[in-house]
Amino acid sequence: MTQTTPVETILDRRRLRRKITFWRLFALAAIVIALVVAAGRFSGAESHLTPHIARIEIKGLITGDRATIKLIKDVGESRASAVIVAINSPGGTVTGSERIYNALRQVAKKKPVVAVVDTLGASGGYVVALGANRIFASDNALVGSIGVLLQLPNFAKLLDNVGVKVESFKSAPLKDEPNFFDPTSDAARAAMNSLVLDSYDWFKRLVKERRNLTDAELAAVADGRVFTGHQALALKLIDAAGGEDEAKAWLETQKGVAKNLPIRDWKKPGVEGRFGLFSLASHALAAMGYPQAAELARKAEGARAASALDGLLAIWQVDAQ
């Protein structure tokens, strides 16, 4: 019979203590997250029951996710007297931007909606701004980028170099076009270009209608470039220079919104709406001494966001990382 030495016993006890410490910290982090979520929901619900000006943030890549659309609809049905849409986005998917635009137009039928472009309101971000009754932007904010983008990698030359051929069996010549494995045919290129141009025409019609532009004025701004807020004002892409203070002053003087109403943030429900599920996880894991796990959580969040950008894009700059 083998007897355990005192040294082995001490090592076993240390290992056991480390395991217990880990699970205690894990449980503590879970409790903290649950309390933050519960407190956020309670305080948010309570503050939204009285008259106020609602602030909705549209930032980062726009996908038109269900949580954002529901949030906008909830604001429309709330006691909010007006809505400020704070935009800081390079855009995103065309359909996602269109969904948010449509949701804001529904809210605008019930209460005034103003858009405030802080740093960036480009492409799909500008589509969102068009959903407001009035657009404000800082002088040095970037506005515009009226255009649509479709980018696909092609590995045909690489596969030829390594001697790999992908065979396709399809019901029609354009069924799998474009694909990553063959040079893009003229017919496929024309088909994809027609999609881009059709969405581009929709974008231009929206800008022309919402900003009341002539054909010449539209042509001057619809070549895909961005403009500073100062330039955008002269080009009629925005209504006024300024930020949230100017937007609130306009609501008071032009829409009769009470002067002393507080501005309250509306967030998407749950952990993701307040902090981001993966952001919370990464911070909690880092605090517990697991930086590698924290980095994995951050990468997972990036992959999750990238996976949502499928289809035609209304975006100013594509993040290639």
C-alpha cells in the first residue's frame, strides 16, 4: 500500500484551494452581473414611467437587430416626449439600416425625433439619421458616404497555385455566383453590380426625398465621399450645426417640449444592452486573473459582430481585422 507523503498532501491541498477559489470568484462574478442587470432593469423601468426626452444610441456596425428595433418601438409607446438619436457609426448592412430608419419614422409620427451625429454618421449611419425630423452634427463630424458596397474575396489564383479545383454542380449558370473559387464571370459581375446599383438608387431616392434636394444637389453629394459637418450643412445633408444641447433647444422652441425635462438613456434589455455580454465576461475574467480567457471573450464578440455583416453593405470603411 502506497502512503501519501506530506509534500504530496500539501500540494493536493493547494490545488484544491485554487479550485475552490476559482469557483468562488466565478460565482461572485455571476452574482455581480445578475445584480447589475436587475438594477439596470429596475431603474430603467422606473425612470421611463415619467415624461422625459429619450436618448437612443446607434453606434458601431449597424445590423438592424431585433433588440434595437424593439427598443425603438418601446420608446415610441413610452412616456417620452421626444427622442434624441445619438449616432456614431460608419454604417452596416443596407437592410439593417433600412429597418432602423423605418422604425424611427414610425416613432416620428407620434413624437419629435432628432438625430445628433457626434463623430461619425456615414453610409448606413446617415440612413438612420434620415429617419429623424431634424439632423444636427458637429462641425468636424463626418457625414454622408452615400453609396452601397459588396466585397467578396476570390481564391481562384491561390487554389490554382496549390493544385486544388472546386467542382460545382448547379441548376443554372448564376446559381453559385459569385463564389470564392472561380474567377468572376462577366454575367456574375453584371448580376452583382445590378444589386449594388438597385440599392444605391434606393439610397439616393431616400436622400433626395428626405433632404428635399434637386437632381444637381443630389449628384454633388452622392459619389460615396464623406463630408465634415460644416460642409454637410452647406450641402443640405444636415439641418444645423451642434450637438445635444442645440437639439434640446430646438425641441423646446419648435416642438413645445418642456424645457426642464431630463434626458434619459434607453438601452437594449439584458446584459448585452448595458455593457455587452462578452465585454462583461472579459472584464470579469481579467479581474479573476485569467487574461487569456478574457482575450478569447473579446475575440468572440468581434467574430459575432462580423458574422452579422452578411449581404450588401452601406458602410464607409470596412474593418478588415
